[in-house]
Amino acid sequence: MSDKRNRDPLLTAAECAERLGLTVRALRVYEDRGLIAPRRTDKNWRLYGGAEIARLTEILALKRLGLSLTRITILLAGTAPDLGQTLTIQQSALADLRDRVEHSLSLVGAALKKISSGQAVSISELITLAKETRMTDLSPDTVAWRRYEQARPRTEVRFEPDKHGSVVGDFQFETGDVLSIICRDGGLMAQLTGQSAIDIYPEADHLFFYRVVQAQLSFTRNDRGDVESVVLHQGGYEQTAKRIDERRARAVADDLEKRVKDKIPFPNSEALLRRLIAEHQRGEPDYDAMMPALAAVAREQAPIVKAELDRLGQLQAVVFKGVLQEGSDVYDVRFDKGTLECGLTLTSDGKLSGIYFRPAL
């Protein structure tokens, strides 16, 4: 069946259900939830066109990511179908899952090879195997649906100083970075140490969102009603920062200012960078040396980084350039066939919290 006003074919309920692997009853449920609004014929038959198919594809993708129908209804309420975004999320989730499975299989294969040759598998290797082959809250599916939720349109509510102003203060992430929530005329701003302050807008009593980036902040309170922590939702990941006093926040800012001014690198950062490059060249990054969110991103990017390092050839020299305003140690790294600028940040206990590689200027 086709609509003369539209080149897209229109499907009956039975045809639509069959092609998408659904039931007619499921289509009725989605309609009752307000997720789809099929057109009607003069005889009141339902017809499904491109917009309905796109929305149904979104629904099916989110169901595969483990979301309940109630959660899906909330996410998609008032939004137009975005098939491109849905397919991108599916592609990312499948690629991440493939890489994770391949990595886990390589660990299992190495352990089996050791056992078959009569060697013992060490406790350390068993712990690594257990950690690397289990699914956590950083699994691709979890990250994918978080990305979807973080990308949905936001609705600003009226700013109320007495209510929303209670979140003003300083919060420190596990990485050591400090997020300061400060007042502005008619609202609030959020500022990471070493970066510019950015306006944030209230979505609910405890929820705020950025407009310049797809990121949100959710604040939690203790039993007395005092704000004690904030969660940054961005890029499919969640990072929690605990409230600290102004004196401690000032100390972090002063330390960073001194590092930038006097060009003081993190302890042993050059040796760590050399080791990091060697690990990526071998295709064996040490994810345990990274913060969990960074490790998840590093897994995604590892094949790309290795391919670029293979192209550049043998490492020749590592030259420290200074410290960026946001705290990264910056190096020029020279190879046989080119030079990269590399930056890294460390937590107070020496774990990697940030890495970047890009062509040197």
C-alpha cells in the first residue's frame, strides 16, 4: 500500500509487525504509550510509514540495550525520531562488544595455552582474567544507553535561588579534579579547575544540564538535606565528585597554577608515557593502570592508536613541553616517520586519568 502524497510505502499493522519481527499487539502497546501514532484509513485501519518505522527502530534498539518500556517512554517523550543517532549508538555498542569479546577471548586463550603446556596460571593472571571477562556498569550496552539518555533534549525549569542555589560549592572527583558550582546573575555556572566557567541550567530540583556540551549534573543530598556529592553524566560515563571545603579546593587550584607556571610534570610522567607507548605498540595496554572511564575509552581507541604508532615507526625521543591549564603534562614524541604531541594526567595515587595523542604543531 502507498500514500499518493508520499513516496514512502505505507504498511498495514500485520505487514509492519512481520517485517520488524514484532507482534500486532506490541504495536498497539507502543501506540497506547504514545510512542507511535500511525495514520488511519477511511475504514480506521492503521498505516505505518517512514516516521513510524524509524520510531519503532529506536524502541527496538533501546530494548536491546536493556531499557524497560517505561524508561523508553520517558526517554522518547516529545522527541522526533532520530534514526541516525539510534544507528550510531547501535554501531558503537556492537563495535565495543566485539572488541571486548576479542580481548576476553585472547586472555582465555593465553590461559588455556599455559595450562595445556603444563604451566600453572598465577593468581595475578586469574584475577586479571576474572576482571576482564565480566560485564560491569561500563559494559558497551550500559555506555550506549547512557549516551542516548544524555543526548536527549532537555527542558529548563525556572531558576529558584533558594532551592537551586543550595548546590553552590566545590566537589572533587576521584581523578583529583575539582568542579566548582558558582552563582551568576539569574543562574549558576560550573567550572573545572583550570577551565572556563560554563552556564548550567536547572532541569529539576537536583538536575542541571549544559547547553554547549551534551552533559548533565545530578546532585545528591544526605539525610539532613545537605548536598554531599555530584555526578557528571557525559559521553556515556558517570563520574562522582564529593563535596570538599573551599580551603581544599583552593589548594588544588594553587597546586595546578604552580605546575603550569613552573612547568612541573607529574612524578615519573615521562617514564609512564614511554611505557604507555610501548604497550600500545605491542597491542597490550595496561588498563588496570587507568581510571575505569578512561580504560573503557582506551579500549575503543586502542586499534586506532596502534595503527598510528605502527605507521610512525620506532620511538626516537620524548621531550617535555610544559603543563596545560587543565593539568595535562604535554610532550613532543618523535618517531622515525613523524612527531606526536602527547598529553597525560594522573590521579594522586598515580593512575592515568587522561591521555591524548595528536599530530604535533
